Amino acid sequence: MNNEQQPNATAPEQELDAEAVAGQTRRTFLKTLGGIAALAVAAPLAAKTSPFPSEDPAGGKWSLHKWGFAIDIEKCIGCGRCVVACKEENNVPKKPIYFRTWVERYREFDEDTIVDSPNGGYDGFPADEEGHLPDRAFFVPKLCNACEKSPCEQVCPVGATFRTPDGAVLVDPKYCIGCRYCIQACPYGCRFLNPITKTADKCTFCYHRIQKGLKPACVDNCPTGARMFGDLKNPKDPLSVC
């Protein structure tokens, strides 16, 4: 299999800033490491001090919900509207290229598979040239998988990454020290260091929207219904019976 991807197609801008790391002196590195070790002592307290409410606006416990996200790949047309909606809704930096969600295109030619994601799918995808059509092609949206035992949460030394009672994995920017441990630990390349806040950033299922009874922005803007969001604890929710 031959994968020819554009830079950062699979995990856009999730790499360490090599130039910045290389420029650190040994003394600066040790000082930073010492600071992380000291802050790690406060991890249990940080994990318990969540800025998110324990009850929703209607008065029901958040733990009564179990949010789930599903994608029907067969319905995704690679239009990129989900990527645009996510960036606008969550103020995701546009330059350099950062994404909370992006779309990849897979094209199969005989025994070769080419994967690309120009600008994360933000502008859609160019059509294949005549005479060079793939045997099979499909699109795969990418975002945080909200792992049950998320490695990003396990490696965070200060408890900034945590799981909410209703199943979302979030980052508390008040505690995040920008150490990037979680970014390296994510097996799906779904995290990045926000160049503005200098803290870890990722998909949150648009938590600020679902608290108000709304769906994530990407789901609302998907024209084909490829993205589905719902409450797995609600037997009447279409997603809970998929």
C-alpha cells in the first residue's frame, strides 16, 4: 500500500515545534521539567475542580446523559462544511493549519491507496482527472474519539484533561501548562497546541452547545446526515439504537 499524503493531512499541525524545542538550552529544559513535576502534585485537586456544571439548565443531572458521536462514511461527500463550521464556531486558528475536525479522502488504484486531505478538507476536494479515476473512493471525517480510557487524560500531569460525567473529554485551559504530553499520547492525532492560548486544543463535541440542548456545529452543518450525535442513554434517540 502506498500512502501519499499532504503534510499534516492525517494529524494537521499536531507535531512538536521542532525549532522551538531545539532552541532550548539544557538549563531551560531542566527548569521546565522541574516545574511540571511540581505541578503534578496538584493533579488530583485539578481533576476534581471542573469549570463545567454538574447540572444542566433544565435541572437534570448531566450523568443521566451519555453523549455519542457516529459517522456514516457512505454518506460523507467531502464537502468540508463540517470543517468550516467547526472553525467558525470554536475560533480554531486558521493559520497555520489547525483543526478540531478534518476530512480525509481515500482513493484506491489497483494495489495502491492514496490518502490526501488538502487544507483538512476545508475547501472540499478537487475532482479526479479523466483517465485517472480510482477504482474506489470514499471520505473519512476525523475528530476526537472521546476514548473510554483516554491516554491523553492518563498522561496529563496536572489534571487539565478530564472526562465529564456525560462522556465528553475536555481540556481545562486554566490548568493546562502546554507540556504537550497529551498531544503525543493521542493515537489519532486529534490534538494540537493552540498558538494563541498556548494550551492543548481538541474537539469538545461543541460542549457549550450541547449544554443548551443544541447539536455540535459540524452535525448541524452536514448536508447529508453523515455526522450523527445523540444520547446513548435515551432509548428513543436514533443513535442509541444504531
